[in-house]
Amino acid sequence: MNITDQLQKRTGQILLNGRKEPLAYGTSVYVTQDDVLTWTLTVREAIYSSAQLQLPYSMPLLEKKQRADTMIKEMGLHDAIDTRIGGWGNKSICLEILPRPKLLFLDEPTSGLDSAASYYFMRRIVSLAQQNEMMVLASIHQPSSEVFELFKSLCLLSLGRTVYFGLSSEATQFFALNGFPCPSLQNPSDHYLRTINTDFDEDIERGFGGKQSTDEVIKLLVSSHVSSNTYRQIQLHISEICRQRRYWYLGMLMFVMALSNVDRNVLDKEGQACFFTQFPVLTRRSFINMYRDPGYYWLRLVIYIALVFGLGTVFCDIGFGDSSIQARGSMLMFVASFLTILAIGGFPSFVEDLKVFDRERLNGHYRTSAFVLGNTLSSMPFLLIISLIPGAITYYLAGLQRSLKHFIYFASTLFACMMLVESLMMIASVMPNFLMGLITGAGIQGLMILGGGFFHLPNDLPKVLWRYPLYYLSFHKYAYQGLYKNEFEGLNLPGNPLIGESTISGEAILRDIWQVEMGYSKWTNLAILFGMVVLYRLIFFGVLKMTEKFKPILREIHGLAHDTNRSSLEISIGTEVEAASTMMKTGMDTTTTDRDYQSRVHEVELETCDPDEPKEPRNDFSLTWEDVWVMVSNKSKGVKPILQGVTGYARPGELLAIMGPSGCGKSTLLDALAGRLSSNIRQTGDILVNGHKQALAYGTSAYVMQDDVLITTLTVREAVYYTAQLQLPDSMPVPEKRERAETVIREMGLQDAMDTRIGGQGTKGLSGGQKRRVSICLEIVTRPKLLFLDEPTSGLDSAASYYVMSSIASLDHRDGTRRTIIASIHQPSSEVFQLFHNLCLLSSGRTVYFGPTSAATEFFASNGFPCPTLQNPSDHFLKTINKDFDVDIEQGAPRKVSTEEVINTLVKSYRSSPNCQKVLGEVAKINEQGHRAPLKERSRAKFVTQCLVLTRRSSLNMYRDRGYYWLRLAIYVTVAFGLGTIYFNIGSTYGSIQARGSLLVFVASFLTFMAIGGFPSFVEDMKVFARERLNGHYGTGAFVIGNTLSSIPYLLLISLIPGAIAYYLTGLQRGWEHFLYFVAVLFTCMMLVESLMMAVASIVPTFLMGIITGAGIQALMILGGGFFRLPNDLPLLLWKYPLYYIAFHRYAYEGLFKNEFEGLKFPSQAGNKASFISGEQVLTGFWQMDVEYSKWVDLVVLIGMVILYRVMFLAIVKCSEVVMPALVACISATPEQTKKVMMNPSDKSVHG
């Protein structure tokens, strides 16, 4: 099933029932690896709405609900039925298999699940397949032995070639016959993947490869498979299927009436909910999502209210004086332009909705028109709210025309403009990535504002392009004119006494001052705005439909191949393969011989440690924890325990595995031991290092996060080498640092990907498993003594998992340093499990078992839960204590003993066992050895070195990341050309005074405002910074300096080029010193906006909140900067003092105006005695600017504000590092209080 968007060449044939035909709706579904879900919905809501969308309209509503409830139970989600979306991926599969399709495609269905959950889940899939005669094809990278046994057929690929295709039960014999027998106690799938995995072709630990390279092994297996009887029988059977289906199809055409009652095997389109069912369901679902997602509308409502309070106070009681004409026009323009442009704040949330739509559209859940209509209807109530409430505040505070009908028109125009901006951003969302859509949408609006008739009056607009057609295409034109007519019609304001005019009518103001077209009513403007809303939504609909129509055509021309360059297991279950399997059985002996390896090429000789043997006090580090409780506060549920009195230890030279089902507290315990718990979590109990209670010092410990937070533009070599330069001391020679980096890369099996870019969303790069190994490389460069690993094998197949963990386990032997290694892990293979010395098994935050891994099987057996002889022990443990599948759906009855009872039995047994007492004794013994030296911080790179390395790395990232500066440069050049053409050769007339001012304000306001376009890229940098700062790679000061220095060349570039275009096309003051000052102010303003967004990013919790908050702050500064309301007219409280002096726009306007007007002369206004007016008089009289100091003072103030904002960012980050832990320590409850709150009332035993 082709769903990939990349155009790749494909040859050969893919036939369905022997015919080349597309897959019809309801007959097939594809479940993607990533869970693209509406996260605000509960499980019940998501699956119930999906049932209404997919199931036939003829099916009763009650039956649809029952189908959804049944599916939830079958997928083991009954306990989370009313929990909002989150966690592992069974929910995605629930949504897709509601129609009971005949073909089910699963891409990594067990990704993120532990072995127990994987088995139960895949068993449900097999059961559903058997009940509904469903054919299932799944790609899977690390199946447990139990999961592997569920599959009937196996397609094994390596480098795009078929290594084996046939019955999964006969694959072991195939490998054995070719000289690669599977050991009797090993998972066969692990053995296959290890045999054909080319990532670890060289045994790093011993410095030599095997007798045969992996490439030679793969060629041998491929050749053997192609020449085998199995392969020939498969070819014959495929031909037979095609021939039978072709004859049957011809027969159907000839005798269609006679065959009308025959049960056909052709995949025909099944019944589906009709359009009038789909769009109400989508409207309800979208409405709930918008209501629950604070970033969709509620955050914008808060920002709007703050802005309109500012707008209402700065124009408070606007009055009817001669200055009120300009004030009213400026206020209405601000409402129609800047308030509406903030509607782009909902763009990130809509992009998430579009991802869900793409998944559901590809699987045919509903029509595109239903999605567009549903989204439109659901958004209208929220847009009405954020039009009415902020609109009423600003309207009545400003004292505009007192009439209900005037206010309703005002709010209606605001509502229509917000819908228009959202519609425009919907069209922009089809851009290749989010950042490009955001910047493009903002740029288009900037051009529309520029050509809307305020910054340059309509009669002054150049006719080519600007007057025709942009002026008539820009919705701002109709918004301005409608609002102006609504406000000025019927008013009489003071006229100009110089020309003998005592009063001037509103109609004259509209016609002569604002040059509004008076040939039609304001309601016509409003109707045009709503017509443009419909038009933009239809354009969005058309774009989506075009992608549906043209992509299949392009795919047919070029062909697509899904997953052609990765090694994976492709497993299929179905009637066609089953028939092929039957034929294979008849032609091949299925008796397999169980052989043990005589030797292993890649065996790791690990040090075995006797738990009772005392260790010599060397420069090693032991970690102990005793009676550790971790709690999180919840307003509705009070204090909830995550860990409940856990105790344990980790010793040098040993690997400790922390295991348990999802949500058991694995990662929380790891974070607690590493000192990484977040500020809202409280912790009690003792965590000691070498018997000392102390923080982990730099260089002695490292933490590898579960999520791969990497700089996507760097290659593997660059990423690791930069990290080595940052962490290793300056005393180490550079060649040695480079050698250390390359050694670590080879140890992790990444030597073939050294010069491959890491890649990320929208860009090709490393696979998920390779990224995981890069993350580990970055943290082990310093050879730390304490190593914390959070899910180190996540995303890796079993072979790669083994090699990665064996490399980590054998680090001690390579450099002679004994390490204490603690890893949380959710699905270790049998080989990986054997690498661990000790096991900490958790369930619901309680210790089920702690001790040697070799004794865990005996512990479970002694409590009545023996492990089968041919099963991975870790799979057995997790299956025993996993509560997600406590009810066996297939048998229709619960277990005889519930999982909760099993867990309680094991917990009580462990607490009363000799092993628990041994653990407590070992903890006490380690703590008594406190004479060992506490952790001392290792030497690291000096501050200057860190700054230089970060500058180089950040500069390279900015150069390669198109969204950081290059995309903004393109948009800036476009806008600058627009400015240059609309104000072309501005001249020196009296009217040019207003034109020059508008031009300079647009440059200092809107061009700099668009600098927030780099915020998404900076947020990604902040994620990397947060990870590296937590691991002590460098300080906040080095990051700030590095980011600042690396951004300067790019900001200079996007100041010089667009600045030169706008400056010389418009004909501003000639003289290189004036141009340089213009560029310097533009450059400084862009740095100021970036600095402001850095400070905002360090405060707000989410990206969406950051971009809306930053935009809102800038809008307030623009409003109080002295242009939309002249300085002398600003209210003294708040606006004049202090905002006018805080807003950087004030100094930017003053500097640019002084740079432009000083030294110029302009003709006087008609009726004025003087024939000319000087630039200084314009500054003081027209723009009310302070000319007592030089323009260079304004520039110095701007530069000082850049430094201030960067220092603020530094202070905020440092404050969060120092103050927040202190606050958490103060509010943490005492152990006694905690136990009273948290102790399970039914559990009378003492926790261990």
C-alpha cells in the first residue's frame, strides 16, 4: 500500500487477487508507525467518533457504539477508556480496524511496547484476523519469541534484497542448512537479525571481524534462497493465483447476472458514512479539540484581551478633536491589521489537525469537503468569542460611535478578518514544512497590509501590481474601508482653520483624507470579506483535492517503493500466503535440527561479580538509594505516588536493569537517581554516592535521554566531534579528541554513517536506531564513571540492541575503568537481558524484585510463576505483572487470579525474602565505606573554548537549516521589493512626509516583527541546549555568546540586502552614512526581537505559547512606540511612563526618522505662511520627537537593549537552575507525612 510522499522509482508488479487494481475503502487500512492522534480526546471519544465516520450509515448508532467498545476491550484499553490520548499505540490501530478490513498493513505495530504488551497486542491482531478472515502484513523490528511464533510467514530483507521468504517455522532450518544454526535458547528472530546486520560487521571489542563479512553472508543467503525449492514453489503459486483470478474475472464479466449471488473475493468498496453524517461528527470532534486545546483559541483570547485593553487605554475616549481623525484611522487600522495577524497563533494547532486529517484521508475515513466544512463550523463559536469580547473592550474604551449597530458591524468585520487569516494560513499549511508555512503566511499578510491603503493612500499606490490587482485582492482594503465608513459616516469633526474650514463631515474625511471609495455601502465591504472567506476555504479544498489527484498520477509515472533501504522483518498473515505455505510444506521437509553454536563470533566476555564479594576501595563510584518515595501533586486527585519506598544499589563494574510495564516508574526512578526530577515532583528518602549525599559532579556521570534531541543538520562525525571539543579538557590535544570521537562512533557501529547528516522532520537522515546510538555516543565521550540510560534500545532491532548494550557493557575492558551503569529498559532480548548483573523490577512504583538477574527466574518459580524453558525470562516477568491485559478477551473471562493479586503476592514475597534483607545489608555496607573520596568534578574545556566551539557549531547549523535565516531572507527580499515599488522614488513633496514616516515605521515594525519566524528553529536549539546543560557540557553564558556571535553574520546579511533594496528603490536620503545607519538600526532591531524571543522561550512552557506571547509583546510595543498614537497624545499612566520608554520601537522610530528628516526641506502645507518646512520642524511638530540628542544615542540605546535582553535570558535560565530546586526542597513533604498519605491501606506490610 503506497502512502509515502517521496517519489522513488519502482518496477515490477503488485497484484491484488491476481489483478492490478487500487485498494477500495473499507477493504484495507494502513497503520503508520507514528501515532498521529487528536490528543485532547479521550480514548472513548476518539474511537467512537472514528466509528461514526467509518462504519456504514445503515448501521444503527447503538451498534456503532458497541463496535467501538468491543474494539477498546480487544486492544486492552478498557482501563484507559476515559483517559485523554497519550501513551502507546494501540489506540491508532483501534481507529483503523473498526470497519473490519480484509487487508491490514501495520508499520512497526509493537514500537514502544514492552514484550508483554507486544505479545498480548499481536495476539489480539491474530485473533481478529482469524475471526474476520483478514490478511495482515506487518513490518516489525524486534519481536519476542512469543510474538514471532504468532506469524505464519516471514519475509526477511537486508539492503533491499530478500534473504528469506516462506513459513516462519522453516526459517531456522534454512539458516542452519547454510551454516548459521540458531542456538536452542535464543529467540530465532534475534538470531536472524544478528546474522544479517551490517552495522556491526567489525568486532570493535576484539579488533577483528569474523571469518566472513556480513555482506558475504547476506549474498550467500540470498543466493541460497533464490536457488531453493521454496522460492520456485512460491513463483509457481503466484502464477497460479494470477491465472485463476484472471479466468474468474472473465467469467464474472460474461455471467454477471448468474454470479450475483456468489460470494466474490474481489475487494469492492463497502458502505461508508454519508457526507451529512461525516461533517457533523467532524464538527463535534473538532469543537471538543479546540475547546480543550488551550493553544487553539484560549491563549489567543488572553493575548487579545491584554492587547485591546492596551488599545482601549492608549486611545481612551478618543474624542472629536482635529487629532481624532488620525487617531481613529490608526486605531481601526491596528485592529484590522495587527489584531488579525495574531490569528496565525493558531497555525501550530491546525498543523497538528492536518496531520490527523492526512492519516485519516489516506485510509479513506471521510471526504475532504467534510473536513473543511467541519473545521469551519467548529471554529466559528470561538472566533465569535474572541471577536466580541476583545472587540467590545476596545470599542467602548476608545469611545467610538455609540450605537449597537455600529458595534455589531465592528465585531463582524473583526470576526471576518480573523476567519480570513485562518483561511489564508490553511492554504499556507500545504507548504512542505511548518516553518515555511508560518513565514510564508506572515509574508503574504505583510504585503496585503502594505497594499491595503493605509501605509500608502490608494491614489498614491503604483498602478502596476499594487493598485491592480493587489489593492483589490487584499482583504485589508475592504476591512479598512468598511471600518472607516462605519466610524466616520454621520460624524462632523473640526476642520482646518488655515483654509477657512470650521468643520468637516465624515464623508469628506473618507473621500479626501482616507481616499475611501464611496460608491457603495459598508455592508458591501463586509459581504466581500465573507465572500473571500468562502473563496479561501474553497482554494484550500481545491489544493487538497489536487494533491489527491496528482500524487497518484506522479506515483504511477515514477513509481514508489516503501522502505527499500532498510533491513527489517516483513511478516504477512492471510489466505493467499496460507495457501502458499501449504504448498511449501508439501515440497520441503520441515523437520529442523536444533544445533548449538560451537563458537560465537561476537561474544562479549563480561566480568562476573559475586554480590557478596567485597570490592577493593578504588576510584570507583557506588550508588545506593533507600526508602525513596516520589510524588506528584494533582489538584483533583491530591498527591499521587509514582515510587513507593524503593531501595537498591548499583556497584562499579556492573549493569543494573530497571524493568517493568509501562507507567511503573522506571524513568522516574532513573531521573531520581540522576538528580533530574522536574520541579513539580517531590522526593523523599536517601540517595547516596559512595555513602555521601551529594550532587553528581561533571565528568563523573552522564545521562542518555529516551528522546533523541540532536542537531539535525550535523553529520554524525561533526556532532560527536563538537561534543568532544566541548567536554574534554583543553589539555587534551585536538588530534586525540578527534580520535576519541571516531573511536566512540565505531564502538556504536556508526562507522558507515559517519558523514551522514542526522536528519529530522522533513529531511532524510539517519534511521531511528542510528539516532539512538548517536545520542549514546555524545554522552560517553568523557568515559563517565556513572552512566544512566533511559530506554537505550528504544527504536533498535534485537541485533543492534545487543551490540549497543554489549559495547556499553564492555567499556570497562577497553579502558580499564570500572563503571556503574543503570539502564531502564522495556523489552530486552534474551541476549541483552543476560548482559545485566542485577535487576530492579517495578510495578506501580513498588519493588517486585531486586537482585541478581540469574536469581529472578527462581524467585518467580518459587512464588508459583515458573518461566517456560524456551521463553525469554524478561518477557515472562513483564507478562506476569502487566495489568493492561488483565482480562483475556479471547476466552471471554478474566484470569483466575487477577494481575493485581499476582503483583501483591510478589511484592510481599520479596519484602519477606532473604534476598531483600541481603539488599538492605549491601546498601548499609556500601554506605559504611564512606571513607572513599566523594565525587570530584573533572576538568573540562575552558569557557573561551566552549564559546568558540558553540559559535562554529551554531553557525554551521544556521547555514544548513533553511528555516533559520535563508527562508526569512527570501521573504524579506520579497517584502523589500514590495516596499521599494510601492514607495518608488518617494520625492520631497509635503505628502512625502507621511509616506516616509509610514515606510520607516513599516520597516522598524513589520520587518522586525517577522524575525519571530526563526523562533521554531531556536526552540529546537533550546531543546539541545537543555539536554547538554543538564549533562554539564557547558554553561548558559557560553550558549548565549555562541548563539549571538553565530547569528550576527546572517542578521547582517538579511539587513543589508533587503535594506539596500528598500532604501535605494524608495529614494531615501542619499549618502552612505545614512544608509549604513538605516541598516544598523534594522540589524539591531532584528537582534532585539531574537533576544526578546529568547527571553520568552525561557519562561513559557510551550512553543505555541512562546510565539503568541512574543507576538503580543511586540504588538504592545508597536502600539506605544509613538506612531499610531503620537507621543504627546499617549496617556501618561502606563503608556507614556513606562511603556513608551521601554518599547524599543520608540528608539527605532526616532533614530530612523532623525536619520531621514534631518537636513531635508519640504514644501509647506497650503495656507502656511512659510514656503518651506525643515526636517527638524517635521520631527518636532509633525512627529513630536525629541531632538535634544543625536540619532546615535538611539542606536546605542537599541544595542544596550540587545545586551539587556540577552542578560535577561541568561538570568532566567540561571534562576531556574538555582531557585527552583531550592523551592522544591522547601515544599517537599517529610517521609512520615508522605507515608501517611501514600501508604496503601490494604497493605499492612512494611515496604522495603
